[in-house]
Amino acid sequence: MRADELLDAGQVALMWLRRALGDLYVHDWALLRYGVGERALTARLAHHLVAHVDPMWHVDAEYDRQGRKGAMKVRDRAKRTRMQPDLVVHRRGLRGIENNRLFVEVKRRWQQPAGDADDIDKVRQAVIEHRYQVAAAVGISTTGRGFSPVWTVYVPSRRPRSGTRRKATLVGRTEAVFDEAELVALEVAARQAGAD
């Protein structure tokens, strides 16, 4: 994949994720209000993500395997630590950047200002070790009726020189997923959905 194709693919994947987050707010506000755990939110986010993702891709939660033989996804090769992502958009059983679209780590409680260091490292490693086109650590936080998800996003660095290790480029550190106008539109949609 060329660098410009990769950037476009990453932007599309983040658009899918933004739409799914919007649907989570509109249709599942009660989960946010009740303060349910990360897994419950991630399950609903996956449900909404499926509606936006091109059908040629699979959306899976806690998918810790890779390749046709189902090898364990490893986070640190030296330590042989497992990598269990909250959500992935990929083609099951296939490896390579062209088959690994989006890697998402979800946090219910976002540690200000930079987020959860472990999740940030995990998304960076997803891009480096498992060749995801884009990876995001998403903090789904609420204050009162407000909804203000933030994310930190990584994409692969330009192709490394021969013999050098792959790297990930930070493209957004703790950025708001929605601007103020989008949040107002989501609030209106949530009110209308609640009126039905």
C-alpha cells in the first residue's frame, strides 16, 4: 500500500469509529449514565461499528489471534506477552497491513492529560508489530449529560530503511473526537431517540 492510500484508509477507518461513537451516545446513553464497565461499552461500540464498516471487513472484540494458523498476537516478542485488543477491524486469518484496518483500545476512565500509558503503548505496538493501518486509544468519558470522547491515534511511519525497525507515527494526541457543533447535533439526536 502506498503512503497516500494508507492515509486515506486510516481516515476512513477513523470516520467509521467516529460514527460508531456517535451512535453509542445517541442509542446507549443509559450505559454511559450508569457508568458500566469498559467491556459493556466496547460490546455496544462494536455493535455500532459493524453498521458503518464495509462488509468486506470483520469487526471483532478481544481478537488475540493472527494468521491462518491462529498464532497468538504478541505485544512484546522478547517477553512473549499477549496482545488482546478491545476491538479490531480486519480480515480474519490474514496478516499484513492490507488486512489489518483498525485497532482500538477503549478506556472508561481517561487519565488526564495524556491518557492511559499502557493503552497508548498498546496501540503503538499494534501499528509496529501487527501492521494495523491505524490504531486508536479511545477515552469514553462523560460529565453530567455531556459526552466528550477523546483519542490518541497512531499510523505506520514511512517505510523504514532496510535493516531498521518499523515505527509508528503519532497523528493525534488526546484530541477530541467531536467538535462542539457535532456534540450539539448528537445531543439533539439523543433527545429525539429518547422521545421515541
